Amino acid sequence: MQLLTEYREDVERVERFNFVSRLTHWGHTVTFLLCLLTGLILFLDGVDWLAAIFGGYNSAGLIHRISAVFMTLFIIIFIIFDFKGIKAWIKDILSFGKNDIIFILKFPLEFLGFEVKMPPQTRFNGGEKGNSILTPTCVILLVLSGYIMWFPAAFPPGLVRVAYPVHDIAMILSTFMVCMHGYLGSFHPGSGESFWGMWKGTVRADWAKHHHPIWYEETYGEKKAE
Amino acid sequence: MANLTNLYDVSKCTACRACQVACKNWNQLPAAIEPFKGNYQTHEDTNGDTYTIVRFIEHEDPVGGVTWNFLKYQCMHCSDPACMKVCPRGAYSKTEWGATIHDPDKCIGCQYCTYACPFGIPKYREREDKVAKCTLCADRVEEGMQPACAATCPTGALKFGDRYELLQYAEERVNFLRANGYPNATIYGKLELGGLNKIYILTDTPDKFGLPVDPKIPGQIPFWQDIVQPYFGWLIPLALAGSAVSFVTTRLLANKHKENKKGGHE
């Protein structure tokens, strides 16, 4: 059984994600998972075995904080070194329209493996736009509420009390999205090349033409804006 | 076992602060020296090394001049404590006779309890990265002694004993005070938060002593503990289960259509 789509160099490939995007993405993958696993120790109550993996409750807390600082740093690196990329990303997310709604409505069938004819998509399809809105919003909320919980004495008590449920809700929503995103970006056969787009940076041109025709035309096609 | 509790009678307190010293002494707490703030109160608030303080609350009256309200302040040993509810490590417990005690071995210093407590009692102890608070001298009481503060009080303002008996005494005392120049005298801790394991006899209304008139656990805390924590988390196993189902069905359906399609991608 094939898990990932084969990476083929013998066909034409186009760039999908630049180095900074990929660094931020995988940096956040590692720091998010570390924060999640160390954080779940307190969320779930009584999972001593999970705490033991990280060397006990105190060192799990330390790992949680160190990972959180790196998570923040990756956001800052992304903002500093690829501000143009963020702007283009946000612009694409905000272009959420009819095609994206149709995509999301039809998506459950594609998710289960049925053949579905999707309307043409921009750089990010409807589902990816949803993920792009929800996950970064949750991560920003996690970072902000996290620092409030880390240094409660520096903030008004009312804000500290709000930070606790916000941290939990943002954790749950982002973990939900990360589970789906992780699966769709790797083992879901329909997503095909998208894993290589984030791992190596390039995708097959024919895949891009099929899955993201609007983006492909604008970036690499005849309508390419010079 | 009946609830054992501490009763504090404001009208008998001379603010000698022997209770503060006895508390430090018994619990072997180092001095926490704070700068002079222009009044007689030793500390701004309780802290990680000071479980109890005597508040000096000044009131200016055009006729009587400046008067003091004294108040010994410490953990109220609530019957349903918010600290115990939020603690992710289960470091808090209730003794069978009513004290709320905190196990420093389990504490990780997250301070959730500090912000959940309606009285702001559990305090962060920086030198240990843990939280600390009054224990109602559980170690002494279980050996048949009184809490250090009550044992040392020279005026009889602090009494330790059966909660029911002390409440009866408090009623009598409040009636006496009301008849003798303190018309607003009242009991605090009898009904507040379903009954605190700490009783105050006040010569005036609670707000004159800086006590919350109707203490409540801040609303965010029950929302977090009773709604978010038990129910929202199910979204995560749902996502994992959905992915697992899709992993199987996509491959089953792909095998079915194998004849009209070849290759890894669409």
C-alpha cells in the first residue's frame, strides 16, 4: 500500500513554497507537537506516563516553554523574511468566494475517496483557506494567552482568567485542524503532490494545473503577470 | 467528623500580630520584608512566605477621627474550593475536618489556583517555584493541638473548635455587639460560598474590612473547568477517527477504480 505520492524529478516541476515558508511550516510542526504533547499532560489530568516521557512534570513544563519561545520566533522570522509572502497569503485567504464554498461543500465526498469535480481553485483551495484562517488565528491566541499564563503577575487578573479557557479552546481547535491538515497533507491520496510542495518546495506542473488552475495560470501560465 | 474551624473576633483583636509571628514560626517561613508604605500594616498582602497578615484598614470619620478596622486575613478553607477545582495536578485536598490543604510535592507552580481563588489566597513562592498558603495548621490539629495562631492569641480574638459551637458563640457575640454600639455587627463565613471553614465576627459590614460582600468564583473558571475541559476535547479524537476512516475508504475506493486509473496522482 502506497502512503505518499511518489516524488518524480523526470516531469516538469514548479515552485510552490519558498524556503522561509517551509522553514516556518516545519519549525511550527515540531514546536507545535512538542507544546501539544507537553500541554496535554495538564489538560488530560493524570497522564503520568506522558509526563514521564518528557522527564517529569517540571521538565515537561520547561520543554513547553522553550518550544513556545521557538514557536514565537518562527512567527517573527516569517514576518521579517517573507512579509511579501504573508501579504500574498492573506490576500488569497480574503478572496474566499463561491468556488471555495462549493469546494468545502463537496469536500466530504473527496475526503472519503469519491471522485468529485471541483471548481477551479486559486493558490489555496477552499479547505486550505479555512485552515489558513483558523490555525494561525489559534496559534496567535495560544502564544498570547500562553505568555499571559506564564507571567500572570504582569497582567490584570481578569485577563489571566480569560487566558486559561482561551488557551484550551485554541489548543483544541488548532489540534483538530492540525490532525486533519497532517492527514490531508500526507496520506490522503487525493492531495497527491501537496506534501512535496511543502517538503521540497516544488510540485508537478500538471498537478498544479489540475488542482490549482487559477494560481498556475497567474504564476506560471500564459497570463503570468510580468 | 465535625468541621473544626477558626473563629476570629474583630472586636477583641488588638492587632498585636502575634498570630502572624506564630504562623511564621510554626511553618518555618523566612521573613518577607517590604518597604514602609505609610501605615502600620506589615505586608501589602499575604505572600508565598506569609500565610496570614493583620490588615490595618483606616477609616476617617469627621466626628470620631481616624479609626482602624483590624482584620486577620488568610485562607478561608472554602467547603467547595475553587483552587481544588482548577489544580491540574490535584495538589489540593480537603481534610475530613474541613481544612483545604495543598501538597507542595504535587505543585508545579502554574498558579491557576491564585487566579481562581475569590480571596486571592494561594501565592507564588518564587524560591521554590511553587504555590503556598495557610494549612489551618493541619499538622498540629491532627496531633490534637490548636492552630499556631489560635494557640498564641493573647486576647481570645482567635478561637479554634467545632464549627457549629463556634457559630452559636458568634451569634451571641454579634447580638451583644449590636446592643453595645456596633449596630452593623455581623458574622462572615456562615453562608458565604456555601459556608467557609473560617468564621469572622465583624463589628461592621464586610466591605469595611475589605472582604468581598458576596464572594463568587470568577465566571471564567466554571466555564473553563465545567464546559471547555470536559466537552471540547472530543474534537481531537473525532479528527483522528475521521482521518482513519478516510485512510481506509480512500484506498478501498481507489482499488475499485484501479482499472480506469493508473499512477499515484489523480
